[in-house]
Amino acid sequence: MYCKLGQIYFDKRNDVFKGLFYLNKSVELNRYNLPEVFYWLGMCYLYIGEYERAKNNFLRTIELGLDGLGIEQFSWCLTLQRKHKEALIFLDTICKLEDHERIFYREYWYHILMQGDYILAEKYYQKFRDKGYELQPQWKVMLAEMYFQTGREKEAQMILEKTLSFFENHL
């Protein structure tokens, strides 16, 4: 009950501190917490810029079995801290232990891209595509950047125009 209240206050009411109160209450009162409690705690801490606390909660989320979301958000914390090399090491380690190739290839592509190695990033993007995965629209801007930086301005422009059209039609 406290977990759901915390989630509602954070996610729907935009009251991160009330969300933290209820989520911490859930941890305090329950001996067996679900991974969702730690996921939402991580999201609250991420929102207020407490990255170490956020990462600790996302690691707990992963330990308790909500792997995909925990991995993505842990990686996002490292992104916000501009710790791309650390993110690559984390992804190498965690994704080899579990079957998370979609997350691995997309996140790996992103962190290499953010370091400016567009050629290597494209190799990981191609592996992502070869496995049958497709980028969600919000990631397409980064794909366009990769194409632009590797001299394919027309492809970049086409991706940006399609993405813009998608968002205009879905807002």
C-alpha cells in the first residue's frame, strides 16, 4: 500500500518528497519488499539528483528481479553523471550475466555515441538492429546525430523529419 502511494505521489502528483516518504515507509514496515519499491525509490532519488542513492536502489531492483528497468535506470544515472566508461563496464558485466541483449546493445550504443566514437557506436547499433530490435522514437534523435557525424546528412535529416512527424501526430 505504501509503495503504491509513493508511486502515485511521485509519478502522478509530482510530489517527490511525499513519494519518498511513503516509499521509505514501505521499506521500513515490510520485511519482504518487492523490487518495485526500490525502483520507485531510485526514480525519486534520480529526480532530485541524488545519483548514488538512486544507483543503490536500482541495484537493489536488479537483485530482486526487476532487471530490465533497474539496468536501464542505473545506466541513465551514469549518463547524467557523464560516467560513460563506467556505464560500459557495468553493461558488460550485468548483461553477460543475464539475458538482456536489447538493453545491452542500445545502452552500449548510446554510451559509445556519447563518447564521440561514432564508427564503433554504429557497429553496436547494427547489432541491435540485426537482433530485430527497433529504437523507440525518443532515441531517434541520437541515431540522426550518429548519421550526421559520419557524413550522412540526408539520412539524418530523414530520421529527424520522420521523428518530428511522429511526435506531432502523437501529442
